Amino acid sequence: MSVEGPGSPSGPVSTLVTGVAELVTNDPERGQGPLGIVEDAALVVESGRVAWVGPAYQAPAADQRTHLGGRAVVPGFVDSHAHLVFAGDRAAEFEARMSGQPYDGGGIASTVASTRAATDQQLRAGLARLVAEMRRQGTTTVEVKSGYGLTVHDEVRSLRLAAEVTPETTYLGAHVVPREYVGRTDDYVALVTGEMLAACAPHARWVDVFCEPGAASAFDADAARAVLEAGARAGLGLRVHANQLGPGPGVRLAVELGAASADHCTHLCDADVDALAGGSTVATLLPSIEFSTRSPYPDAQRLLSAGITVALATDCNPGSGYSSSMPFCLALAVREMGMTTAQALWSATMGGARALRRDDIGHLAVGARADLAVLDAPSYRHLAYRPGVPLASTLEL
Ligand code: NIG
Ligand code: FE
């Protein structure tokens, strides 16, 4: 990659990006197919936005130029589900799972204990490390949840730290019932929907709940409804951890309440698929979790053929799946969930943007944020064709 030319002495500096063998715009009006592909492309970036996009031979002049030497450019990945504010390590739990132990969410308590014991500076450093790791792999937007504090103080602290790195912050006080409330779930839900919500809402855009009636420490449909309705009254958008460990009410509840996204969707019955098809809730699939918990993968084609919007995200967390890599998730979605590479790339970019109800990211039409991922490859197809190879990185302009 090379950068040349002086900046403009006054006014915003525009940058012409050339040497793009293949540009994925996700704008079907601008290029071929659903990904809106332009070959031998160029784009102009000004004030952090896409100012022009098209074939290189039509490119206008700009103040400076960046030449990518025949690489592919795709919209930066939108990772709409991650848990990055935590301390501690659960590698031993992962190893036990690989030798047959099931995942039931019980290990979350150990991360809660480590997180409560950590200083702000330790949590901030861990968060910064993971965000940098994501950026190095092409992610330009990440949603970050609380949920390893589970006291008023520790949930507010987690959200304040998350807000230092992203506007997409999610209050997950209803991650699990913490140890000190075991046997008193109603009291904990009252805290989550009362004092804790009031303290957290100013620092959050979203509220989320782990709706999994089969899991000892998670929440049933009534508790999840209470959490979501209280969050909505406090002005938060809704997201749900749904149908991860078994069939359940989470997906249908998410659709009924107009949640932006139902996440996991590992165990779906026909009524869940019908509900998603009839609503506006995105189905967010998290294949790194199936990988790291040795669970069956959901069938993405079943959702796509029903016309449901599908997003892909990492769910990066220290327990059920500790990958920060959107390219890894994309490759898994192609290999294990029946997606084409084009569908998986769309879901990892536009799908994530839809799951966050954002129209300024996930695509590269004129006016969009100039969030670019450059691939050290001539085509987006290499994202699945070359799994585990660090092809993607963000392009800072
Ligand atoms: O998305 N389902 C609950 N929460 C996380 C797991 C958190 C953990 O195991 O620490 C998830 O899989
Ligand atoms: Fe999660």
C-alpha cells in the first residue's frame, strides 16, 4: 500500500483510493449482483465519508491518492454482538468442552467474579486489546455488552468503559442471576428493571437478556419480557440472546416486542422461523459459538429462503467462544451453515448494520461512512477460500 500527494492547504482533504481489483459496495445500484461489485474500481473519501465510487477509469481528481496494488476492498465488518468488558480466562472450560463437557452458561459466574475484582484500568486495557485485535481483522463497528458486573456499580462501570470505544453499547444486567441472588430471581429482575436500569440507561443504546428457560442461571420468558419492556420504557432498543442452548420462547418474544435482533438462533422450530419471517427482527447467527461449544450449527439457508435478514457476528467472550475474528465466522458460515460466500459477506456487513439499525455502515454507497476493509487478496471469495489466513485489515484514511 502506498500513499502519495500533498493534502489540500484548506478545506477537507479528499483521498482517491485506486488499485482496487474488486470493490464490494453492497449497493446493487452501483455494481453487479446483490453485493454491488465493481471491478477495477476506485473510490474517493472525504471527511470520513464515501464521496464517489465507480470504475477507476472514471475516477475524479482528489487531493491525495492511495494505491492498493490490486487488492479487494469490502465494507468494514459490523460485529453486532460482542462481550469485551471482562477479566479472567476460561481456557480450561474450553478444553473440558472439547473433551465432551456441555456448555450451560455456568462458567459466566467465574468471569463475573474476575471482572468485579479488576480495576478500571485492567478492564480498559483488555477492552482496548480486543478492539485493536478486531480492527486488525477488518472490523470497523463493534457492539459491546455489559453483563459481567451484575451489580449497579459494575454494570455502570462496564458500560462507561464500553462507551469509550463504541456508540453501540448494550446493557446486559440480565446476563445471568448472580450467585448472591440464587433462589431470588424475582428480586434480581426487580433490580435489573429498576435501580440498575436507571443507572445504566444513560450509558447504553440497547438492552439485552439471556432468555434461556432451560439454563439454571438464565431467564425465562416472563423475566425476559419484564427486562425488555422496562428497557424499552427507558428508551433502549431491544436485543435478545435467544434459543442458544435449546428450543425456547426467546425468538418469538424478540419478534413480538420488535427487537432489532434475536441472537444465536441455534435451535429454531417452524414457529420461530415463521415469526422472524413476519417481523422486522434480524436473526443474528454466531457460528464461533457452535464451534467452541461443539454444538450443531443452525441452517442459515432455512432463514434466508424464508426471506429473513441474517447477520453474522462473533459473540466474542471469554466463555462460549473467544474469537474476535469476523473472517473466521464468515468461513464457518460458508462451511457449516450453508451460506454462499456472498451471503456470508453481506450478513457480516449489511446484516450487522441492519441488526444495529444503522444505515450509515455496512455498505459503501456515496454518503456512507468510509469504513473500509482491505483484503490481501484479489476477491472477497478468498475470505472463505483461505480460512485462518489474516487477509483482512482496516484501511485508515
Ligand atoms: O453469548 N449466552 C450468554 N452469553 C454469552 C456467553 C457468555 C459466557 O459464557 O461467558 C454468549 O454465548
Ligand atoms: Fe453473547
